[in-house]
Amino acid sequence: MKQTVKYVVSQFVGWLLFFIVVQKPLFVVYNLHFGKQMSIAEMWRIYVNGFPVDVTAAGYLMIVPLLMCWLALLLRANPTRWLRVYNIVITVMMALITVADACLYEFWEYKLDNTVLYYIDDPKNAFASVSAGYIATRLVMLVAVGGVIHVMLSWPLKLLRGLPSGESAAWWKICLAMLVLSVLNLVAIRGLGIYPNMPYRVYYSDVQFYNHSAVNPLANVVYSLATANDFDREFQCYDDAEVERAMARLFPTESDSTEVILSNRRPDIVVVMVESFGSGFIKSLGGMDNVAPRMSALCDSSVCFTRCYGASFRTERGLAGAISGYLAQPTTNIMRYTHKVHNLPGLPKSLKAAGYRTQFIYGGDASFFNMNDWMAASGHDKIVTENDFDASERTQEWGVPDHVPLDYLLKDLTAGTYDKSKPRYTTLLTLSSHMPFDVPYHRLDDKKLNAFAYTDSCLGNFVDRLKVSPAWDNLLLIILADHNFNNHRMDEEDFPFIPLLLTGGAVKVAPRRIDVLMSQTDLPAIVLGQLGLNHDEFIFSRDVLARNYVYPFAFNAFNNGFNLRDSTGCTVWDTAADRAIHGDDSRRSRTGKIILQSLYKDMGRR
């Protein structure tokens, strides 16, 4: 009996020590540049606030060993062999979780959760942004952490070697001891307070990095998996009728007296979504000089929306925002749910019903993050990916460099063989302005800025050649970013915007800047409003050129939070802590939570 009790207690304590001595220090040190003023006192607060959920995580890890001990007790067997196999599996799993949590934070700025599972079936694209050297050093970290876990698990196992496997007079005492240990483990998982030990309970600071440092990654993964599909139950704060009335004012689904800026109602339409190309790279939008001179000139010669905010912080969320008009979610990503993706609206789907031929062009792997499924579901009849280009042209980690798909589109638009009686719609997504920034261009010394300069030159060249072709006269060309470049803190009030510009021969008005506050998700309603088509199925998209757009605001979601900005300021709401962490304002907070409640209700229905 003593041996069993010592084994269970030793392993439980061992996991706690692992979280304290290895997991948290590794995460903090690796990502120390996110900490504003890390100190010993702050580290102590991280440990104290995170400890209850560390206990919960240790309890999760003890479920299988306890079950094995129970089974061995019932069968009068020694569980050492079974536990040895379990230790191997759990060593690999926990080493992966620990290292991935620390290393991915610099890219994602949120704790490891069920999102990581989306990459398992596509390792090629998951590692496309990093070098072989980066992978090698992280493998060394993985082996080192795995070695520590192996040693930590091996010592308690030695306590069971002498455990009798036959009849024992103290069998009932061992059963009683195991029952007590099992109950205590359940208490460790649940916690002693009124509320269970959920990951969000560790949040204590206005600095998200400190909160994230306190969160146990295993507990966060388990929690995100357990709550992944209860969308219609999440973020429910207000009466449904009240939410419905508020949403009708916030998101009018009809265009009232829209200002028509097009010369005809059925132009060819091209939407170019530029990877990570936030306003910070564009001089005419207040950004850097000499990085994107062609984009800056295009903004000055177009109908340019200067205060457009991206839906979120990743490409697939930007695609769903701009093309499906669907808001991003703080706790999940609708792009991963096939049955829900097929129930989303789509700008090309609406245009198909109006007689358009549609296509999507992307120089990378469209299977990444289920994008190919969404591309077809949103109404793109033809999908062109890296497999449609010559293998010799795939010179970047992510696929073919941007000039190749843009050349392909140019030829398609200027070909004289197409049916002119059917207008055309194209979505083109670029990829070169993405890590590792390996572009066939060398103008700027900074590798990152040079990649953006390359994409800028490709766009400028594309527009120059298009302007001298007959295709320009009947073309509406829309250029916007999929999201902002992730060089800022997403929980900050000053959340940068993205470019959105309308140009082409079909635009009849003079170039101008439209400074109205809006979101990336408003694109479908704007386009359909210009064509005189209904957009009521795009429930989160607004025609900002219409007279009934009377409350300009922007909504942006990041992991476990959202930004809501209007003319009075910006509120950043932490959904895990359920409080504003910047710009606390009761009206903006209420508006954001109403939108979130409506969004998750809608996700539950789709």
C-alpha cells in the first residue's frame, strides 16, 4: 500500500515540479521580449496565480496511472510494465506541448490550444515559414525537455518494482488508499472553489504576456478541446430579443441610397488580397517611406478607404472576413468546420447567381487550413494553386512568388477567347510577404521589408500592364490585405488598419480618400450594393457607402479577445478574464459583447 501511495504522490508532485522548474521558465525566458518589466516579484505572481491550474494539469496526467493502478489491483498484477508504456507516450506528448507552447508564442501571441491540431495533417505548410536551423535547434529543445520528463517519471516507477502481484492480506487497505487518492485527484482537477480551475482563472494582469505565462498549456489544450463545439452556449450575456434589435441597428442588411461609383452594374471584378500588407508599410496611409511606393501611389489614385480594420490576425480569418463577410472568433476558427463552411455566404457565390464566372488564384498549397474546401464552398468555380504552375517556378517555401500568379491573372484577363457576355470574378491571394521572406528581389537590405517591396513591385507592374489593355475599361480592381503584419501586440488599443482600395476603368468617380471607420467584413455588402444586388445573407457585412450606415465602427477579434473601435475610442475586451484591458467603456463593451453573442449563436446554427 505504501508503495502505491508513494508512487502516485511522487508522480503528481513530479509534474508540479516540472511545470514550475521547466515549463514556465522555458516559456518566460524564450519569450522574454514580450514582458514589459519582468521581475522576480512578477515571476512570483505568475507562479502563484498559475499554480491552481498547474494542479489541474497534474491531475489530468494522473488519470491514466490511477486507472492502471486500479486495474492492476483488481487483476492482482503489477502495473509497472503498463506504466512504462504510458510514460513513453506521455513523455513525447508533454515535450511537444511544452516546446510548441514556448516556440509558437512568438508567432501567434496566444497560448497553445486546439488550433495546433489543425496543422498536424499538413506539416509541410506548418514548417514553411522557418529554416532548417530553426527546426534543428527546436528539436534539440524537444529532446532535452523529453529527457527531463523521462527522468522525472522513471524515479517514481521504481517504487512499484517490489509491489506484490499475487494475493495480499492488505488488498482492501490498498483499495481504500486508491479510492482516497482517486478522490483527491478529482479534487485537484476540479479545484476547491465555487468555480472550477479553468485556464482563464489565472488571469491577473493587464499585461497579457504575464497572464499567458501563468496559463498551463496542457490545461489550455484540454479546455479548448472540451469547449470547441458549444458555440451557441458561449458568450451569452443578454436576452436574445434585445440582441436581435441591437444587431439590426449595428448591421443593416440592405443598402439605402448607396452612392454608385461604378460606370456599369456588371463589371469584371478582381479582388487581390495581399499577405500581411498592413498600412504600416504604405506611406500614403501613414506608414513607412520607400517600402511600398506603388501601393502608396495606387491609394492616391483610387477610391481608398483609409480606416478599414482587418477581421483578425491570420490569412484564413481574413479570407472568411473579406469574401464571406464573416466576423472572426476569439476562441475558434470557423474555417476548420467543413459542415459550417458550406453554410457560409460568399461574394463569388452571390455573383454566380448574377451570371458571373468565378475563380480563385493562389500560388501556394490550398489544402492548408482547409482553405480549398472554403474556396469551393464560397462559390469559386475554378481554383488555381501551386500545382497549376510549373514546378521550376516554386522557388519559395510557401509556393510560387507573387509575380507568377499575377502574370497568370493578367493573361486570363487580357485573353481574347473568353465569353464577354459573362462577367468574371477572381479572388487572388498573394504569399511572398510572409516569413521566411525568400523572394527573388533585392532592393532593401532588411529581408522582411524587401519582401513587402517585392510584392509591391509585382502589384505595380500588374496594374501598369492591365491599364494599357482593353480589360481595364470594364474592370473593378479591389486591393486589400488579408490581415495586418503581426509586429504589434493584439491586445493593444492602437490596432493598425489595412488598406482597401477600389480602382479600375469601371470606377467612374475621381480618386478620393474615404475616412469612414469600417471593417474588412464590409467588402461583400459594398460590392453587392454597387451592383444593385441583395446582401441580406451577409449578416455581419455593411454597405458603408449607403445612407443607413449611421454608426461607423470596427470589430476585430484576436485569441480570447476583441477590439471594438468607434468615434469615441477603442475598447479591448479580454474574453477569458471577462473584462476590458484597454479603453474600458460600458457602451462599447456592451456593443462588442452583443456582437459576440450574435456571432456565436449564428455559428451554432450553421
